[in-house]
Amino acid sequence: MENKKGYTKEQYEKAKQVSLVGYITSRYENFKDGNTIKLKEHDSFVLFPQTDTAYWFSQKIYFKTTIDFMVQFENSSIISSIIELSGDNTNYEYIDKKLKKTAVLEKEIRLPNKDIDNKKLFAYLTKSRGIDTNIVKFLVESGDIYQSEYKVKKGDKELSFSNCVFVGKDSVGNIKYASQRSTNTKGSVYKADVYGSNKSFPFVMKSSQQDVNWVNICESPIDCMSYASLDILKKEDYTSVDYLSLGGLSDKSLERYLDNNKNISTLNFCLDSDVSAKKVLVSFKEKYQNLGYTVLTDYPKLKDFNEDLIAIKTEDKINNLLNLPRQDINNEKVISYLTKEKGFEKDIVEKLIKDKKIYQSKNNIERNDKKYTVSSCVFINNDKTYGIEMSLYSKDGKTEYMKEHANPEKVSYILNKADSSMLAVFNNPVKSIEYSLQNKENVLTVMNMKNIENSIIDFINKNHEINNIKICIDDLSFKKLNTETKEYDVINYSELIYKKIERFGKNNDITVEDKRNQDNNFLQSETKTTTKTIKM
């Protein structure tokens, strides 16, 4: 009999026996960390399987039962939590905590109600996540995604919330799995599998072609859609292959998929770049190679392929893609440094800032137990694939530090590209700008000196008219231990670089000029007034 609290004693006792670890791991993405389990979205949330408890370290909240978790983490009421956990169709793992035995009851999936339209779903996936509109339309029409609605009473008000629902189907089209993700972009994010979901039935974006032999494997449905959107940007046919979501880092769904798709021979794992994904990928590669599959891997430049997609499709992609330092509130120190100390015209510096070629950054550093604020000038490559950070203060006439921020595929900062057969190579961005103001030549700045030859070769391969190279790098040297004399020999590194490039030039019929020992101060007073514009 139901008491005044809205539930019976039997319901309460039954709800208390639902495994906290079983409930959470069936609904939230997680990964093993030694003898514990952590949530992927909240790595300070730790599950302890041996005691069937959990602790949220960042919030200092201890969970003893699933009821505690639903009330404090999912904002559910005590009554609705107990009723749901003790329902006739309950499918969670039960633990008799006295006998230490477990039993999994059969369950039936409870799909969320469909909303009247998919407007919020489209807005979230296409605008916030950058996914191609045609992909979203296709998945909505095929019934693989839809917008759900649920209402919550708060006092006298009824609040309405929307989620994206991603489904997995069996071989005849029955939905056996579904996960939800809230469409809101601010505040807390709801993300969980729905009640009764079977993770072995994957979300799949099926190819429009027959007898497909290739599948791209991602961690989540949004990753699948993002990877396909990136294929579209590369002008590749995303409909020629399948895309499968693991729903985390378990391969249960992949095993079932491969059982039902015997024509698949190539597995391309496109997982996130975090530590847990890299660890599990090692076992996946070994397992499926031993089963006779061709196993490939593709890694995102950022955390995952959706972040890569957003970085490419937003104006702020430079900072996102290269992980450049944050921009300061103004550029006063950069303007002062380049005009007063380096002799640039102010309108040229302001044009560089306006064109997003340079900006002022601010970094906090610690030295000798003291904290300092250091301003830097950041130089951005023409094609947004390379950046150089240079401090705005010097010691004994030398810049304190320079640091490169590069797309792994790029090794050079191409400041200026001109219709010329000449290429000037620098390792100092300020000097390269000075030179470009006075000379209508191609200017290349290389910070990673070990890759200087590769940078030049890459540039010449794309600009076949180059037949003369000027080496304008600073003098560099390093100490090397002489194993015979046990003393350090000073090695002229810039000389080694020059000889290396000179050999390259002779082999390719290109003249190489040595400009290293010249005073590379290219801003002459008599020409400053004539350099009001600069081709970047």
C-alpha cells in the first residue's frame, strides 16, 4: 500500500537494491582507471565497483545509492526516482548487497516522446556543432535521430526541455538503443542512454551504396556526423562508406555490426585524442588485425573530430586549431614595440593587426618564486596554419624567447608570397617583416630549424619559379661534448644549415646566397615614408 510519501516500503527497498555503478555505467560514457571507473564528462566523478558507491570530488558529494545519484546529480525527485527504479519493467542490474550476488533483469526500451518538430535539433547540430545540413536531414528522414521533449513542473510553472535522440536498430529496423544529448549550449549538459538501451546495437550512418567494405568508427553519433562533414569539406563522397558509433569505448556494438555486415574488410578507427581512447585503441588494433581486418587509424588535431570541424568552420579557428595564447585586451605594447624599437610605420602595424596577422598576448609566468606578467607579439601565417609568439622585452639586446605554435602538418611561417623568383629565409619574424617592406620577394620564416630544408622544399615544390634563395637566419651555435677531449666544442649551427641548403640548391639548379653575416636591419630611414602598404 502506498504511504503518504507517494511510494510503498517495498518499492523503496527494491529501488535501494539497484546497482549504483550498473545504473551510471549504462547511461553515461565512462572509462576504467585502475580499480575505479570515471565519467568521461566529469573525470572527478569516481565510481567504486567493489563497494557500489561513488564520489564526486569536485563537488564533495558522496553517493551511497542510485536514489542519491538521481536526486543529487540528475535533479530527479525522490518519488519519481523510486518509482522508476522499482517499476515492473525495471532493467537495471540488481545487487543483493548481503549475498554479494548480481542479476540482470530483462528490460524494454522506453523511447522519449517525439517533439512536434526538429527545429532545436537542427539548430544545435548545424550551428553549434557545425554538422553539414544534408547529413542532419538524411538522418532525420531515416529515423536515426529525432528531437524529444520532456516537461518538468517547478512550482506553478511547467518547464519544457528538448534533447537530440540518436538511435540504434536491429537488422529489421526495430530500435534497440537510444542515447540523448540536450540541445542547450549553456549551463549543465544532459547526456545519457535512455532506459532499456542495449549498447550492442550501434548508431550507424549507412552508406547509400551496396556491398560497402569500409567503416569509419567513432566514439559518439556526433563524432560520426562530424567526420562525415569533414569528408564533405575535403570534397570526398561520405555516402560511400559506413559510419559507426561505439557509444563510448566498448566494442560490443562493433562486434554485432561486423556479424551482420560480412562484406566489411577495412576498419578505420577515428577515436578521440585523449589518453583513455589511445589506450583502448591499442587493444582494438591487435584484436581486429588478428581477425583478418585491415585496421587504420585517424587522429583529430584537437580533442575530437567535432572540435576540428568547429575550428575549421568558425572565425576563431586560428586560436582553436593552433592553441595560440589568448589575446590581450589591447595591442598597445605591440604597436609601441614595433614602431619605437623596430621603426615600423604605425599605419603598417595597425594594418597587420586589422588583418589578423599579429596580435598582443599576455602570459603569466613564475620565476624564482615570483609571478610576472609578460606581453608577447603573436605572428599568424597567411594560411592560418602556423604562429610565432615572440616576447616584447629583451635582455642584453636579445629577445627573451620565441615559441612556435604549428599545425603538425606545417613547419613554416610564410609571411609574404610574391611574383618573384627570389626566396628569402629567416628565423626571426620581425626581421622577415622588415625585409618584406623593402623587397617584393617571397619571404619564409622558419622557427623549427631542424625542418628548415623541408620548409624550403615544400615552398619550392608549390612555387616552381624560385631559382634563388637568400639565407638570412641569425647566427646560431651550440655546445657539443667531445668524447675524446671531454670538453665542449662550439658548433656553428647556422653554418651547418647553410651548407645543407647550399647542397640542396646545387642539386636543384638554384643559387643560394649567404646573407647571415650582414646587418639584417632592413628598415632604412630614407625609405620609411614610402612603405605605407605591405602585401601579406
